[in-house]
Amino acid sequence: MTVRIVLLNAFPVNAIPYELFTASFRLLTFDGFIRELVNHVVSNRTIVNYVRHESTLKLITSKLGNVKIDLRVSNELYRYSEDDIIYVISLKKPIRGQEITVVEDDVVVHRVVIAKGVWL
């Protein structure tokens, strides 16, 4: 399988095909997320975007420096694959129905790891 770097704006539980699974969420700083994303791009990993918020995507691409990736607003539905490396980038205080300009302090980023079965 091919490793995909998946960018989500929320974690869709229904996208996980397992009857039982554990999801581990690790909070990242925004700068830490950008460093990891740059490393993935440099490693030629496939970036798959499911983020629907244009201003969030503009913030991410503005912080990538010389690294260029094409992040467009997505209305696609995510389906989990075992090799996915998942990042959930969401607004700390979402505002429905409005397009706002987002800065680093407005977003929270989690790296998510999925394990089949229950590991509590």
C-alpha cells in the first residue's frame, strides 16, 4: 500500500471500517505540523486533502515556505486506509456559514493513529 498523508478538518468516525478500533490523538503545535508536512512532501509522500475551509488551507500553504503543494477546498468523503497518516486541522472556535481569515492561533492540529481492536 502507498502511504498517504491525509488532511482532515474533523475526524469522521464512520470513515473507519473496523467494528472495534482505538484512535489516539496527539496535539501538535502548528509549527510542528508544518515541519512534519514539509518532511512528508520532501519524502514524496502523497498528500490527500479533505479540508473544506479555504482560509485554513491558505494559512497552511503560506507557512510552507519554498515547498509547494496544491491544496484545494475539498467536498470529498474520506475513507480510511491502513497506511494513512492522519492530521486533523480544525478551528478552535468554528463559525458556521462565514468565511473568516485564519491565523495560527485559530487552529488546533492533531495527529491521529488508528489501531484495529480495542487497546485501552
